[in-house]
Amino acid sequence: MKLSEVLSSKEKWTQGCFARTCDNEDRWNPKAPDACKWCLVGGLGFVDLEDDEHYKKMRDAIKKVVPNWQDFLIDGELSIALVNDTVDYPTVVRIIQEFENNDQENA
């Protein structure tokens, strides 16, 4: 399953937590059986792409899509979670598209 499939609609996306149930209960484990919506970081975990290589590719995608990405640095590192919790869903879709294009090119 691809990240774009997991976060295929605004209803499947969340902010402030890795995952949530359909009743909006927080789930910090993105693979929780009752999770039905995820943030960018949780989505990566759900599709088994939570490793340094894919986090780097996600940060690279953010840098291409989000003009003010420097505003999301924590201790010098771009925070994927902070970006997710700040931008709107259409921006998340563009980030995912860039991420998947980059991941496919380097596969």
C-alpha cells in the first residue's frame, strides 16, 4: 500500500497525533487496529516506511513543496510532524506526490 492510498482523502488525514480512530481518539501506534486516519509520520509508519532513508526523502519532498520549510526546523532538523500539523491538506497531498515520485525514481 502506498502513502497516497492511506491519506487519500482529508477524512483519512489528521494533525496532532500519529493516528486517530474514526471517533477521533488518539492512537500513537499508527498500526492500531482501530486507526482510520493518520498524519504524515503515522502514515509512513502504517505503510512500513519509517526508516532514515524514507524520512530523508519525505524531508526532501517538503523542501520542494513548502516554500517556508525553514520555519519547521527543530534543533536544526526539519520536523515532518510540525509541517503536518501546520499546513493544509492540499499541501500534504503535494508533499506525498513529490515523495512518491522521488521514491519511485530512486527505487
